[in-house]
Amino acid sequence: MNLLMTAPIDFSIYYKRKYSTSSEFVSENEYDIFISAYNDSERVRTIFSDLKSIEKHWLVFPEYKYLPSELPKSRPGVKVFDFTNLAGKTEGEIVRSYLSQFLLTNSLRVCVDITGFIRPHLIFLVRYLASALKMSIDFIYTDPMTYKKKEETSFSFDYIDVRQIEGCQGVHSPDSSNDLLLIGAGYDDQRITDVSKKKANARKIQLFGFPSLQPDMFQENILKAYKAEEASSSGRENFIDKDSTLFAPANDPFVTAGVIKEYVDRENKRKTITNLYLCPLSTKAQTLGFALYFVSQCLSKPVSVIFPFCDRYSRETTEGISKIWKYSIELQDLMKS
């Protein structure tokens, strides 16, 4: 099956807006259901507290390792969905368990804050919603001011294995002569190494967030990704060059999806990619971009989204609140592409 046959889509037509402050965002937006992943981040909790919504949902993922005594309580207008008892279950099992507990209809105004989401859970959520609903959903992402420990910040712990994200398994070709692994390269250099070693025979391309969330973060990102150079460079002399490195704004999923599509289409014209593996390890906004590209372009093709799964994640790695971004996605248009 040839990746050349991709549907025409212009990701730049999707609506996005930047808000300079959290108060500006909450004053101009109101929803029926607001969905957010519970963690210790100021940028997550502030928006959850202040935003107007008829219902607000806290999703408590097992990977944050919260004890029952540490969790918020459900109250009028706020429902806490505690999945800590589903530790060891897949992202699909957890997200489906959540969505089975209430009725999500096309007429509802829904907003998902992706800032605190575990990446595989976010990817599966987009995949599921796009196949099940025909509605517009707003996704928001809040930029931090800084990472607490700069390039030494740790995000994930207790590595398990690299596998395909549920619902994102492609129909792969037995021919692996021109396999490609495209990594959204973030600060988690060990995870870049893990996934690169899992696909040791694939050609590796890294997509960096540039412009970055803050001016100093691009340099920090490069310093971290450089630590994974041996595993991710495919024997290249240069770590970063025009043939092996892509760039897209760290806070723009639509440009990210467009950059991936443009690159894959161009490479296919040179020589057909036998199997494509996507691995989102950069910002949650770019992770959303990976999801949009996969859902709109890659179903029933030799493309999979893979991820280096870990048992535990940091509850908070950042300080402060910078800009807030809103991305509006028409699910029915996405699936038509």
C-alpha cells in the first residue's frame, strides 16, 4: 500500500487563537463540558478553576500516581473521574471507560485542555472522537513560563516498552527496506533513545518545536535531544541537517500536521516509504498535530503511532502561565479528508 495516495487537506484553514492571559481566555469562552487531566500544574488548575462551564471533568490518570487522599472531590458542576484503579490498562480502555459514563452529543459545546494529558491518552481520545462524532471541539493548550529544571527537567520514569497506541495501528507492509520513524523530539531524551532503538533499522527524522514555547526552550530542547544522538541519528555525521530535521511551531498543531504531510508526500515522490512510524514526544500541542495528521491521512495505510510507555510521569514540571492557545477542530471535516 502506497503512502502517495494521501487525501488533499489544508491544515491552515483550521481556526486557532492566542490569548495573552488566562483572564482574557476565560472571559471570552464558555462551554457545556470542559475536560482536563488532573495534575499539580498551576497552568492546568487555574484554567479549570476559572473557566465557565456547565460541567467540568477532572480525569485522574494512573501514571500520575495520586493517592485517594490527594484527589479533589466531585461537587455540583465538577465531576472527578478517578482511573487510578485502572493502572496497567491501555489508554483505549481508560478513555473508553471515561466516555461510557456520560452522553457526549454533537450539540454540546466541548473543550478539552490538553496541557496535562498523557500523550497516548490524548492521541486515542482524538482518534475515538473523530470516528464517533460529527461536531466542533475546542482544544486548548497553556504555555508555561519555564521548565523548573531547564534542560535537566525529568518527565517520565519506569520505562516499560515501545508499542503502538491503541487505535493507531497501521496495515503494515512486510517490506521494511525504506521504513521511516518520525519523532516529535522533546526534552525526554531517554524516551527518544528508547523508540529509536526499537526501530533501529528505520531511517530517523526529528521534528523540533521552533519557534519554541519560550526563547530559551529551543536551546534546551536541542541539548536534551543531542543526548539521544547516537540512537536517533541513523549514522549521520551531522545531528541536525536539512535532510533529517523538521521544524514546526511548538504551540501549533495545524502547522505541525502540515509539515509532516508535506515531508511525507515529498519523500514518497523520491522513493516510496515502506512503513511510517510516528512518535510524538514534544509538546502536547505538537502531539495534537501528530494525531490530526494520522486521523486525516493515515487510516488503513502502513502508518502507526508508536510510543515509549512509562509507568510514572511527573505531576508538575513547569512554572508560571504564559499564553493560552485555542484550537477549534471540525471532526466531520477531519474524517472526510
